[in-house]
Amino acid sequence: MERIGGENVGQEVSASKVALASAIGATIEWYDFFIFGTAAGLVFNQLFFTNLDPITGTLVAYLTFAVGFVARPVGSIIFGHYGDRIGRKTMLILTLFIVGTATFLIGLLPTYDSIGIWAPILLVVLRIFQGIGIGGEYGGAVLMAVEYAPEGRRGFYGSWPQVGVPAGLLLGTVVFGLLSLLPDEQFLAWGWRVAFLASIALFGIGMYIRLQILETPAFTRVREAQEEAQVPFMELLRTQPKELILGMGTRWIEGLVFNAYGVFIISYVTGQLGLTRTTALIGVAIAAAFGVVLVPIYGLLSDRFGRRTVYGVGVALFGLFAFPSFLLINTGKPVLIWLSIVVALGLIYPAIYAPLAAFWSELFDTRVRYTGVGAVYQFSGILASGFTPAIAALLLAYAGGAPWLFVGYLIVVTLISLTAIYFSPETYRRDIIQTTSAVQRPTTVTES
């Protein structure tokens, strides 16, 4: 028998185990997703779109990256529906299987020179499956951690699956960085495939971990009260449209910052500044390492000062740093490039990202929470994340290679997200276990 309120050490241990499982599983799935983004800028334009000129090939390669984000809302609806009807755990296992399989198969794909147009078609199909899996994964991973968290600690525990993003980016960047040390001919011939094929080992680890965790107390209450939503997505639109819109607004700057500095910056440094892949990858890797450490710290701060405060400060700081950031990058000096990436992606971004898992979870009722969190993250992510590299490439082309139009875009989105959080409620003291029929919250949870 363990107390939900967090006063009992046993519950802390249980919550910690679930949070760690969520973090590891999320790291593996985001590794799979992010290596595609890195490969899009370094490999796919040369191997899968060789019938196009270099600029067009790069743009189309980034559009295949965006396809995954377009597919993610589909995954969020499908897995959100069954996650709110059947439970969180089963959906997490299914999403890991889908993402892991798709990633491994990408590593086996023949190139355009081997099978012609079928190469990019198969690449897009597998990217769609990646997107569907990730679309369903995020909500489940977040809710497993948040709904198990003791009272007053949801920001901290909810930040652990968020760690999966910088950790997955760090792992993918390090792997690609090491493979980039190969001669270009070997890297393009087989080196890049290693990053995708290695995911099969990570898949096995993640599956073992996720099979060990139990269903969340919050969903168990809903199931016991027989209050599952019949069609969660429609009920979400009917009962909480304001929360959905505000949540998507807060998501916009988060996705934009991450993909600007975690994906686009790699091709910008190599293509526009003429520096090596390693130069860009080192900066991203250092920033991701900072993120792994700082995300839980900012999550903890959001438990003390509130979600809106920590998030709002992070967004405002980024808005002030956007222009100086690209001034540093455009010097072409590696140390200043690394400084810019680390400050934006490693120090400021975690403050934006860390509180959002708990904040979004607290916005929505348990009956539609899986669907709500997934919809906020994935629908907004189409523009916020998926099209960021393509938008950046278009703005660069229009401005003759200068980044200032893109910087202006960053600042505009900063203002939009600040407006969204201004009109959002503070949620960190909300009770997220209570069912809609006001079933009294029990003091104990029996685990078997």
C-alpha cells in the first residue's frame, strides 16, 4: 500500500522508477526520430534525391523530414483515443515498436541510383510510420510520469520524459559525429546507415523497460468509475477548445527553437558558412548535454514558482537572444558558434520545454488527457517543428543567404507564445487525480 500524496518514500521510489522508464523510452524514440533530421541535411539530399539540383534536393529532403511531423497528429489521435479508452501502458509499447521498426528499415533502404523513384517513396513511407509512432508516444510517456508523480512534484517528474528530447538529440548527434569522421565516400556509402541500424539494440532495451511499468493511478480511477470518454478527440473539442488552442500556442516557440538549433543550424553552418559537419555537431552535442541536466532542474523550479513563470522567462530570454545568436554564428568562428548554440539550445530552451509536460497534463481532464496532450504537441508541431528547416531554407534563399528574415520569424513566434501563456491559467496546484463525478480521492494505491 503506497500513498499517492508523496509523503511515503515508497511512492517516491515508484514515481522515480516510472519517470526513469519514461525518460529512457523517450530517449530511444527521439533518437530514432532525430537521426532522420540530421541525415536529411547531410545524406538524403545526396542519395535519395540525386535527380534534383543540390538546392532543390536539400529542400525536398527537409520536406521529407516535415512529413514525419504531418503524420504525428494522426498518431496522437489514434493512440490518444485508445490511451484514454484502454490505458497508457499498452499504447507506449505499440508506439515504441512502430518507431523502432521504421527506423531500422530506413537503414536498409536502397538509394535512388539503385531503385530510382522507389527510394524516396519508401523513405517517405517509413518517415510517416516514424511520425505516427512518435505522435502517440509523447502523450503516453508524459502521462506515465505526471500521473504517477506525488503532489507538488509533477513538474519535476514530468520533466523526465522531456529529458528524452535532448538525450535523444545528444545520442544521435554523437553517433553521427563519430560516423562523420569517416571519409565522405565511406560515410555516404554505409556509415550513415549504422546510426539507423543500431536502433534495433536500443529498441530491445526500451521494450524491456516499458513492459515493467504499471498503469497510472489517474487512469485507473477513471476506469473504476467507468467514466472513459467514448470518443476522446470529439469530447476534447467540445469541452476544452480554449485549453487546446492556448496549449498549441505555447508549443510553437518550443518546437521552433529546438528545430532551428538542433536541425537547421547543421546545414546552415555547413552550407552557408562553409564549415565542417563536425563543427556544427559539436555545438549541438554540447547544448544537448546541458539540456539533459537542466530540464529536470527547470521542471523542479516550475513546481516551486509555477509553470507560467518558468516558461515565460525562458521564452522572453530567447526573444532577446535571437538576434545576437545569429550575429555570433555568422562570425564563422567555431567557439562563437558553439556559444550561440549552447546558450539558445542548452541553457534557454530547457526552461521553455521542461514545464510543458506538467502544464499540458494539468490543462486537461483525465478522460481526454492523453488525447489533449498529444494534440497540443503534435498538431502545433507541424508548423512549429516540422516545417522549421524548410521555412528557414526558403527565408534564407529569399534573403540571399542572410539569416535576418528567419530571425524575424523567431521573434514573431516568441511574441505569439508569450501571448498564449499570458492568457493561460496557472496549473501547478491542480488536482489531476479527481474524476469528473467527484469520486473521493483515495489515500492509497495497491500495486501488484
